Amino acid sequence: MFFHHIKFKRPGTYLSLILITLALAGATHLRQDKLPPGDPDNGGLSTPDGFETLVVADSTGLARHIVVNTNGDIYIKLRYFGKGQGGGTVALRDTTGDGKADIIRNFGKYQDHSSLANGITIRNGYLYYSSSLAVYRSKLIPGQLLPDEKTELILQDDHEHGAHWHITKPMAFDDAGNMYVPFGAPSDACQDMVNSPGGKPGSPGINPCPDLEKHGGIWKFSADKLNQTQADGSLYATGLRSIVGMRWNPADKSLYAVVHGRDNLHRLFPELFTAWQSAVLPSEEFVKVTQGTNVGWPYYYYDQMKGKKMLNPEYGGDGKKEGEGAKYQKPLIGFPGHWAPNDVLFYQGNQFPDRYKNGAFIAFHGSTNRAPYPQAGYFVCFVPFHNGKPSGEWEVFADGFAGVDPIINVSDAKFRPMGLAEGPDGSLYITDSRKGKVWRIMFKGNKKGFGANQLASMAKHKELAHIRTPDEVADNLDIKTKELGQRIYNTYCTPCHQRNGLGDGSRFPPLAGSEWVTGSKKRLIEVVAKGLEGPIQVAGKPYNDLMPKHDFLKPEEMAQVLTYIRKNFGNDADAISVSDVQRVLGN
């Protein structure tokens, strides 16, 4: 402060100084407590009556999870530590009080293994954040936006993953110094990923599943011990295929997770499951996780329409057989398939109406693989809670992220809700994974009068195409498709590359304008037949995901589908013949 440089002639001046100081402190407090105005267009979102939304930042990068410090500073984990970003984490600060971030800084001296970097949180003065293969922390310095440059390694995933999916590392912390981290499953249902990466139609699951020894579950570690590997932790829960969102609930001191269900029921078992069943099943599960929880993967999936655990087809199931599914833990709520729940948050603040206290917000990132039906999800829901259990139906809380309905291709969606955080004043923050947009939702209405009338407009959103259950016939986008190459593409390729050939904007590359498609015929045939694993560049952008084998296609089928992609999506390359395929593959 500067007051020690001022000299006063009268003792009464000291009293004046004290009053002025208290007034200034009070004014500062009021400025922090006063909520900024929402944007005139509500940030482009629909929310219940009485809520206002503003855009904090519109382009922070490929944002994943988010956390807000006690002083209002925001930290976001990005999908990539990549070219032009200057670091895999971004910090934001509002210095003017208008709710808009006017300081945005990238930081982080570490490497991300793939595009699945995810978690970030604050604990005991440290910022914890993760890549796909590690959990780090950096010391936060009071008053300073960026943390200490020293990066400490808390946990290293030391497996040689090879063909491996689901390696996000969100983390949650209990009150006893423990950290919980999931190790996701390598496949849909414990298929042989060495010989058939991505799964081969009709291939069985390995029984017993060896992946459960070190994957498909949540492990418990020390929150403060450095340089841990999985061997330093203990298995806490199992039978969990893929977790991106996980949170410790301080109200009942328990761990909760939103679990991604399996994919490809129709693609892998077309005689047993229809395309419609594959679009709406299996469920995305909201589960309470305790010591010893077993949710049933890879042997069982949850059917939200039947309300039962069903035997997976890799283990003899056909959509009707229950087997021993009753012995596995059912979810608190089973959401429709492929909505991609990527974060969960239990609301602890007092800004929102009382009905939101201790309830759960869930961000649905949105599906990529519901073809031949429109994509679904792309909104934030709310689940009311009482005494540690859901106390009512889930509700649409925030919608409009996609900006279009129906959503035919992932690239049609303007934004995809990803991460959730609560600010010190009780505001709700939401990130977008496409551009890195950040929204802040605030309540400005009458808390005591908040009820059904204020929720009515959002209840109507359940009737929209990206939320309601699709009609099996009327909503089928392929009902009039006659070209063989297009039908094969829509069956096997659209889950990743989409109907318009533009990919999903993050994990899966576009086919439109791709040198991999329009270039060497030999390379294209080999990639589709044998699959592809490891980092590649497509149109100057890096990708590092798994391309499954499609060697089960007949030569004429492969020729048809490859010709289709070489002559569509703006591509204009010559056709691939059956003889081309036979010459390259020797069959």
C-alpha cells in the first residue's frame, strides 16, 4: 500500500483514513459480488427463465476441462500441446469486472501423447492437470495468474498401449489425501486388439478378459506423492469401459462418474442388432462409485429402455439375453447411447435457486456414431439430488451449443459442450471443445419464485431431434440410399469420418481434400484393409488415433467404397477397381 508515505497533522485524520480504507474494501467486495450483465443473445444458449449467460472468451483453443480459482481466475486444459498454442493449459483473467477475460495466457512444459488430454482441478494451492498418459501439478502463486514454472509429475501411465482407446486421465480427490484416476479399456468389449484393432465383425471377446487387470477401472493413489505409476495405486472399482467425467461429491463424500458405453453393435453384429438399436444403445451410465464397485464391462452393457444389464454379443448376447447381468451394479440413471457425457459437477453454490443445491450438472459432448440417424447430445443436463440420490427426472439445463437441429454431421455443430466448473460466486462455467469458447451462466431471477413455469421452455427441448429418441423409420437418413459404395461407407466409415467426409474435428481426420484419399491407390487400399495406428498428418494437421482393419470387406465392396470417397466430398480422383484391390492385397 502507499499510505505509509502520507503524513497527517491531526489525529482525527487517522480515523478518516480507516473509514476510507474500509469503504474501499467494501466497494471492492461489492464489485466482486455483483454479477456482470449477460450477453444480449444469452451467449447463444437457451437456459431456464431467470438465468443469464455471457461469453467469457470465444477462442481459447481446443478446450477440455475447466476449473475456477477462488479469485475468479480460470484454468483450462487443452486437447493438444501443439503448434501455435504455446502450452497445453490456458489461464484467463478478467481485470475489468465485466465478466470477459481480457488476459489469456498459455503455459505448460510437458508433452501430450495424443488428443485425449483432459483433466484439470485445484487442490491445496496446486493446479493439477493431465495429459493422456500423465498427471502433473504446478504450485499456484497468490495474486499471480500463471503458476510456478516447475512442473511436478504425480502419475505416469507407463504401459505400452499400442492400439488402445480411452486413455483420458481425469482426476478426483477425496478428503483423505487420495486421488482417483481411471484407466480406460482398450476396446469395445475386450476383443483381440492385436490381430483386429477396432474389432472385426463377429469376433468374440476374450474370456476371462485380461484387460481388467490394469484397465477398465478406477485406481486410487496418493494425491501428493511424486512419480507414481499404476503399481503404486490400488484398484478401487472395475467394469468401467471409458470415463472422461468424474467428480468427488462433498455432500455425501462419495465418488461419481459418467461412463461411456460401448459402440458398434450393428457394425460388428449386423445379424443381431439393427442400426436403430446401435444408435440408441447401449446406455451412457451415471454411476456412484464405491470400493469394489463392478459395473460389468466387458461382459455386460446397460439397456436404459429395459432397465437391465444385458449380455454383450461378444460373449453370446443377442440383445435379449440377460445372463448374470443382475449381479452387476446398475447406474443411477441410464442416458441414451453415444451422448458422450464428458464432465459432471455437483453444484455447491448459493447463487442458483435452492433446487439446484447438491444436484448434478452433466455435459454431453455429443455423439459421432449414431448413423444412419442424426447425432445426439450436445447439451448440458441437470439431475436433482436429495440425500445422495437422484430425486427427479433429468432436465435440459443449457442447449443451443450446436446451433442446428437435426445434427447430421459432427462438423455441423458450431460448438460442443465439454467441461464444467463452478465459480466462487456460484456461477456455472462451460467449455467448448471446437473453438475453446467459454460460457458463464448466472441466475438473476427470483429464487423463491423459481419453479415449473421457469422450467417449462427447456422441457420442450426434449422434443428436439438431438435429444429425443429417433423414429426407426422416419429419422433414418439412409432410407433412400441406393449406391452400394455409399451404403458401405455409411455403415463402416461415418462413425469416424461422418456423412460429409469432414471427420469429427478432433480425433478423426477428414476425407475431404485428404492426400491419403486422393493420392496413392496402393496406400489407400492398404490403410483400409490393414488399418492404421500411430501419428499421421492430414492436410497439415496431426492425428493420432486408431483406424480399424476392414479386411473383411470383399474386393468388390472395397473397390466400391474407395471409389465413393475418391469421387465425393469435393474429391475428384479416378476410381479404384476390383483388380486394383486384388493386386495390392494379393487376393
